[in-house]
Amino acid sequence: MAQISIEKIPYKGWPNCYRVSNGVVELIATTDVGPRIIRFGFADEPNEFCEFEEQVGETGGDEWRIYGGHRLWHSPESRARSYYPDNMPIEADEIDGGIRLRQYTEPTTGIAKTMEVRMEDGVVTVRHTMINNGVWPVTLALWALSVMAPGGVAVAPQTTTAHPEGLLPNRWLALWPYTDLTDKRLTLGKRFVLLRQDTSATGPCKFGLSVTDGWAAYVNRGHLFVKGFDYLEGFTYPDGGASVEVYTNERMLELETLSPLFELEPGDVAEHVETWRLYRNVGLPEDSNAVTEDIVEEKILPLVTGSSRKGGCCCCC
């Protein structure tokens, strides 16, 4: 088992960041804003996440900034709730194998967010938590969004569970008003849905999918980033049943997982857990345009099904 190092460092204008590394992979979280994991990747190699260079290092202000990296939102999406600006300092504690990032209670929503990040054997576990510190019930889903670097392709598996006689539908695809099913970035395949990031694109594209297999992935520069999570049967998911959503524009791609909808009474806590795995030298093409369903079947699926892909518990209490 590789030793985990945790150190406080400056990063691109933010003076108070934490770097967690096992010497092979590393992540960097800032406490000057957030909670936000701004970097994840192989040590001394490019960030797998996108960074918005004109915003990195900024703090304060009343306007929400995307910054880049990995963040936690409320779903269903709402300007008043989801886009609460996370521009103020947060608290951080070192824990075994990682850090805990704790946001203050958002004054306009009554919700406080926490990310507990641990690294073990190269696998990163991100436990997302929301607590309702308000005075009335709130219905929400925890929404974990990773802003991926440009040039890659997202992969989401379609469910293989079906009615024994094939009489009832078993898949739900959510489409946004701007989504064009003829978009060349989008591939609705036999078993997977693929969405490519294209820096020459002139508009956004987004889909949501009821992913019951509990994973989604992003391929970029021959690297493979896999998110694992638990899909809970029998629960209602937001946006027409989506447990995975993928959004892209000309600058980045967001790989997103969601919890079911929870009704949080005052004092209630909800959790959503992801696992992150990063692979290289597994025979994936450097050009994401060359990624096909056959390549996903041959190169990606054995890695996903051959590991503990799920994220862990997803619950409300």
C-alpha cells in the first residue's frame, strides 16, 4: 500500500490548498473557495479536470464562477439554489488518507455542504454530504459535477435490465431544449451513449441517463477516468430519472452523477459517494474521436467490471 502524503500548498493564486498524493496520482483542493477539488491527475502530468484560467485564484464576489475542477450542487437545477456562489473560504481538516472540506451554511438555502476525500491504493473516494440547517423541509438530489479537460469523450452505459418479456421500457433518456439528436458529438449506441467534447462546437449539448450499472467514464489523451457510484433501485431520481448527466460546450465537458431525490427535514443529512479511478497504458486511442462502442467493450468494460466500481452508500438520515 503506497503511503499517502498530505501537504498544504499554494496553487495558481489560491494560497490555501491541500495536495493529497500517493506519488502516482494526486488531487488538489482549495480552501479559499469551495468546496472544490480543482485538480486530479497523474503526478507531474496535465490535469484531468478543466481549469478556467481567467477565474482560477479568484475569491469573493456575488456572482457564481465555474472555476473548473469538481464541485457539489443541488438538483433539480435552479438559478436561485444551484448557483449559490461558492466564493468564500471554507474549513478543512486532515483525516486518515485525505481531507474533509466543510462549507458554511448557505444563507439563501439553509444547506451546508461537505466533501470528505480519501485516497487508498490509488482509488479516491469522495463522500458528498448535505445537511439542512434551515427551518423548512427541502427536496433535493446531491449532484456531483466533474468539469473535465477538453478533447475527450464521455461514456455512459445503458442498462441491461429488462422486463422478462420485453414489454415494458427499461431506459430513460433525458434531453435538454438545446440538445440536438443529430449532433455529431453525440452517439446513441446499442449499449452505450457517448458524448465528445469539441473545441470547435458552437453550442452546448446535454443528456441524462438512468445508469443502473453505477459508473460513467471519460477518455482523454489515452487516459481513462472512471466514476463509480451506487444506483438505488426503487428511488426517484431527478430530471426524469437521471443518475448520470453529461454536458459539453466548446470549452469543457461535465461528467455528473446524481443521488435520488431526498426530502430533508431540518437537521437531516444526505450523502452521495463516488469513487474515482484513473488509468493509463490500457490501449485506448490518444484521439477521442477514435473511441467506439467496440473499444469501450474491449478496453473499458473489463476494467470497470473487474474492479469494485460502486461508490458506496447513498442515503438520507
